[in-house]
Amino acid sequence: MDHAPQLANELDLSACWIPFTANRQFKAAPRLFTAAEGVWFTGTDGKRVLDASAGMWCVNAGHGRPEIAKAVEQQLTTLDYAPAFQMAHPAEFELATRLAAMAPAGLDRIFFTNSGSESVDTALKIALAYQRARGESQRTRLIGRERAYHGAGFGGMSVGGIVANRRTFGPMLPGVDHLPHTFDLARNAFSKGQPEHGAELADGLERLIALHGDTIAAVIVEPVAGSTGVLPPPKGYLERLRKICDTHGILLIFDEVITGYGRLGTPFAAQYFGVTPDLMTTAKGLTNAAIPMGAVFVERKVHDALMQGPEHVIELFHGYTYSGHPAACAAAMATLDIYKREGLFERAAKIAPVFQEAVHSLKDVANVIDIRNLGLMAAIEMKPREDGPAKRGYDVFIDCLANGLYARQTGDIIAMSPPLTITEDEIGYAIDKLGAALKAVA
């Protein structure tokens, strides 16, 4: 059978509804990848495109890893599925043990999911169940943050703070409030690493506590807000948030779906910042995106609070058909092997300063109003055009793609988060292409 990739004009595009995409615009001029290896995609025209975004923040070890494919194949031909409820298989226990050993001390109970969205909703439910189990049943309120992205489930949308992700769907979950975001262009433009100003924004939680009293169960934040356009936390902000939560009996949840598995040069952002949450959501880099999978890291005291009552009674009525799927576990363990064997987290930390200087070299390009970065995450923000927001950003995105660079567009922001395997030369290539696009697009 001929498996040669079809060109866009040979495909019927009508049946597929593409997520988070302007479908009519896309189908008028489709953009398709047909192969990938290392840090490169291949398009239907046969041209190579550098992946400056690790897919969607997820292909941390680079594309086309044969070790992962072989591990998945072996698992599928040995045990393709085991029931996720009331039964299990050895690989999920082995993987959980390995993940617990990587995590900050105390976050050593692992609940498996299939995505970042599921990880967030799982963490929120665990937080509510914990507060009830410890006799604080009035604590039902959840606090998110403006401009946050926590997935596409109703829980994640409710605590999320990106307006376009919410307004189409009407009322969200009740009992949710939001902290102010940390973006401050006037004081922190062109920051390298964590911005100097804004730690006091964590005190917004004190104001919400004054308003809502002892009804707050948990606060969820991205250590580095990613999807909104890479907002590193101001110096001292996360530490301040941790202290307030401790003082008032509130659980702190870090959404590390993007920052987990080496993005900042450490296993998790919690270790980079030296701030340990009570729960931590992950996905994406867990399997190098080869198989969908997520994992929620839970502090032992939270887990143990639910391990009460008769032993035959289910402690948490929650889970998914594919929680801890055998093939996903195999992909995850092969991925962890690569991270360790090749020292990719340490490599990311070593190359991050090169990446930082490269992206900030675009500071004086016309229409660039801010550049932000931390680890192997960066955003270049442009002044919106008078004919409408996001149009300049889209045109830059398309120009980059046409000339061999894929980077994510969010409004008038171009975000980059390359695989941890990227070289200095490849970083230079990416910056050359992005710089040329910024200069070409009026």
C-alpha cells in the first residue's frame, strides 16, 4: 500500500473540525506537516521547517525518537490495555515511583490522566475532596489568575483567565475568583529572566481572602504563564503566594503542564524557583508527546487525608478509562530514560543563556514592544496594527512558516519553546528567520 503523504489539494478537509483554529481561514490555505525528526518538521512540499515550539510545548526530547516507538510497540504487543478501575498493571507503578523520585520532596503520590486539561480538573477535584476530608467542607472556592490557561475542561476554563476561552460558553463553575495577572509592560519591558517588579501582586490573594473568608480551597497558577505569551513570575511572587496559602490553610497548585520535564532546566519549575506546591499538574513532555498522558503530583498529606474510613470503600470517585494506559506508561518511561541518559534538563539550563541573548537581539526591530524569557521559553510581543489586533502576529507567523520556521502565535505575540535538544546554530537559524519576518511584515 502506498503511504506517501497527500498534498493539501488532494485531501477532503471538510469533515475535520480543527481545535483552537480559524477553520475557514485554515482550509482556504492549509498548513500540513507530514514528517518530523529532531527539531525539524517536513511539509507537504518536502521543505524542512524548524520546530521552535517543540510542537505545542511538548516534544522536549525532539521528534522521531525510535526508543519511544520501540517501547510502545513492545508494550502494545504484550499488554495493549488493562482496566483502569479496580485493576492495574506493573508499568504504572514503576512509572509513578520514577516520577515521585524526580519531584520536589513530599510530592510523591501520582494520579495518572490523559492530558493537561484532565490533570487540572483532577487536581481541582482532589483539592476540594481534601478540604472536605479534613473537616473544612466550607472550602469550596477556587482561585485562578487573569490571563491563565488551564486547559479546556470546565474546571480549567473556570479558573483560567483568557477571555476568548470563556465567553462563548456562558457561565462557568460557581465559586471561582481570579488573582490579577503579572504582566507590567511599563515597568518590566524587555526583562531577561524574572522581572524585578510585581511581587506585591500576590497580595491580591489576601484581598480575596478578606472578601471570601475561609471558603477558599485552592489557588492554581502556572509558575510561568505560557499560553498567554510567556509571563515569568516577578521575583518573590511565588514565594509570597506560598506563604499566604500556608497562613490561611489554602492549597497551592502549580500547573506545570508546560514548564514540567525540563523546560526551565530543572525537572519542574517548582525546583527552579525553590517553591513547592501542594499539587502539581503535568502532561506534554511526560511522553515527549508520543502518546497522550498526564500526571498529577500530590503531596502525601493531601493523599493520606483521603485514605480514611473502611478499606473496601473507594477513596476518590474520579478517574478515566485510559488512566495509566500501558502504552502511555511505556512511552513515558522511554522518555524519562532519554532525559536522563542525554542529560537534557542540564543541557537546557546550559543553553538557556544563549537562547536568551539570541531572542533579545530582536529588541530594536520595528514594532517589537517587549521580549520576555525564562529557561527555554520566550515571547516576542508586537505592537498591534490599526486594522485589528492579532493581524500583525498572524502575518509574522505565516511569513516564518513560509521561510522554514514554526513558532506559535498568540495574538500579536510569537512564542518560542524549542526542544531541549536544539543547538546554538539552530537557535541562530530560528532568530534569523523570525527577525526577517518581523522586518518584512508592516
